[in-house]
Amino acid sequence: MRKTRFLILLLGLFSEVHAQPIAQIWLEETRLEAIQITGGLEVPWSMDSWSEEAILLTERPGKIKRVSLTNGETKVLYEAQNIAVEGQAGLLGLQTHPEFPDTPLVFIATTYYDNSIIRMRIDRLRYSETTDSLSFEQTIVSDLPSGNSNTGGRLFIDSENKLWLTLGDIKDTDLPQDESSLNGKVLRYELDGSNASGNPFANSPVYSIGHRNPQGIVETSLNEMLVSEHGPSSDDELNRLTSGGNFGWPLVTGSCVGNEAVCDSINAEEPLFTWSPTIAPAGIDYYDGALIPEWSNSIIMAALKDKRLSIVSLSADHKEATEVTTAFTDKFGRIRDVLVMGERIFLCTSNRDALGTPNEDDDRLIELVPYAHNGLLDREARQLDAFYHDGMVWFNQPVNSQIQVLNILGQILEVVDLQNRTEFRLSDTYHGLVILRDLDSNDTKKLFIP
Ligand SMILES: [Ca+2]
């Protein structure tokens, strides 16, 4: 226990909170350990970076919490007032100002009641160091269509300081194709809430149309804007936004292959990737770090229904998906959002929503910590059929290859050429774990030497 803790401190870069991993997976060259930063959250919906040391997140019932990455300590910085919390409505998207904390502003998307009708607004909050809390400053956009289903609600600020908001169709399929309605649209504003300059439709925040329920949005390093969206019972989509682009809903779902006539008639955009049956994609972020080479230049996508991450590798120009893999399936339950902070990757669960099955720790904020591995301890490798007894290594079959003996650090202690023998004597200087590796087959076996 002590040793583990020391190792984690030595690595420094990463969290020492709850150092015991709650799950791990093996990629080709990287082992990823999942570390719980904190539990006991209530449907966390959107995360953003507060600093190197903390994450800011919304909880859908209305709180904004700051979670320390050094000790997991969680503090409520804000409780939203006059909000509508029912079904998928509540406190949703959150983004810090690009110059935070020099410009200590935070933007949130939240639903509210106008008489009994649910609408959505974007509020600007200000952080005070004196009180160590956020306070309401101004509603910069209001009276957006909303409801308790297909609400969208993800906020994002891009590299040109434009404020994006995804809006679902609110279960009204007549409206996503109607350019004058805001249902089923991706909207783009200036940071003061005015319509972004250069938007494709006059006097409108609408950037793209024909969306069903987009719940994730991110900008890649090549400034491509990508959006994840929930399909009906098939065809969840990852889309690359284009100014004025039509993403098809409800006239076409998923790929235009087989739907060419409809797609041509509305000039629909082709998704980068589709998932059928649906997996319920939510938050997305873009990773291009060096510590997980298998995931470089990828979109990391949270999936609610399929309880996993989807990793979408992008082409060099970021206009196409080249490979899609999955990770951590069924390890944490429903996953709502993903946050990439340089080399660090975080996710939050959504097991306390109406569709989840929470355990006592839910909901959780989890960090994925990478370790390089050389394949020696890869759990996917086959096991050598060998055991240790009384100073000797015994094989169940004669072995006609060279066997490496390594210590736990991967250093080679010796190489034994077996030449059809079934046993060899180990040096009595070896104690603890040693690893055998067959140089022909690469099969390995861990042995404990008392
Ligand atoms: Ca579509």
C-alpha cells in the first residue's frame, strides 16, 4: 500500500487520490488505469478545466462543483436559481472563459419555466476569489426552445471566442428542417450573447440545421467543429459541422448511402461515423497527446446506454473517421462527459439519472492514467504452461526454445536454452516475482519464488 502510494507520488503528474485503480485496460503499448477522483456526485453533466489542480462541473439538479485533483475535495461554488429540473432538463452545459482565471467568467446553459413551458437560457457567472464562489451576473441568451427530452444543451467556446450551444429537436420533428426555428440546431454566439458574426442565416444564431439531439461538441486542433448526436433507434452520429450545413433529421438518419435521393434534395451532410443500434453518445473531447499513442488524433466519446468510451481516430485532415474502437465497456456504468486537459483524460458517470443503476459511490469523477508497457505483462498474452517447485521451473511439455528469465522491472536475469527439457534450475538468488518469456512464442508466465 505504502509502496503504491510512493510510486504514485513519484509520478507526480497524476492524481494520488484513491491510488488503487478501479479498472484497467491494455492497449497495444499503453496500460490505462482508472482512478476515482471523487464519488457521491449527482448526475454530473458537463466538465471543464478550472486549473491544473481542479475541475469544474455541473450537476443536472442545479449545482456547480469544483473538484480538487490533488485530494478529491469537492466544493459547491454555485446553486442555480429558477431552473426547471425534470427528465433531461436542468443545469446542463458549462464553459469557463478562455482567459479564465484572469477573466473569471463561467457560462452555463440551463432550463427554466416560462409559466409552465420549459425554455433554455445561457447565464454568465463571475468568480470571486474573496468569497471563493460563483455568482450570477447576467443572462446573455434566453427564451430558447427546450423541454424535458431531446434537449441538447452542450456549450463550447472555440479558438475564435465564439460560444456554441447544441439544441435538440425537443421531440418536435417538424422543426429541425425549418431555418426559422431553433429546435434541432447548432447555435453560435459571440461571448456577449449576440449572434456570431459570419453566421450563415441573417439575424440568426443558427450555424447548422437538421440535428436531432446533439449532446457533445468540440473543436479539433485543425479547427474542425465536431458534434455527437443521439439517433432515434438507429444511427447515432458523429458529424463535422459546416456553416449552414443540413444534417438531415428527420428526413434522413445516418449515412446517405441508400438515401441518396433525399440527401440530394436537401444537400445533406454525410456523418463521419454512425452507430446502429444506438449507443447514446454524450460528451466528446479531442485527444492528441503523446502518452497514449493509440489514441492520438482521436475523438473520445462518452456513451450512456452502452456504458463505455468510443475512440474515433481521425484522418490527417480531421474530415473523416479512420478507426473506431471502444474502451472500459461496463466498467463504470453510464458515461456522460469526457474532458481532456493536455495529457490528462477525465470522465464522469451518469448512473444517478432515471436510466442508471447507481452503486454507493456514484456518480463518480474518474481519471484515466496511462503507463507504457512493453508487452511482458500484457494480460492478453498467452500463459506459458509452467510452474515453480522447490528451486526448479517445471513445464508440462518438453520445451525446445530459449526461455528468458526477467525480474519485475523487465530486466533480463538470464536466458536458458531448454533443448527439449521439461525443467531447469533457477538461481537461488531470485526471490519474489520473476517472469518467464518464451522467445519463440512470446508466451509469458509470472512465478512467485519464495
Ligand atoms: Ca444526420
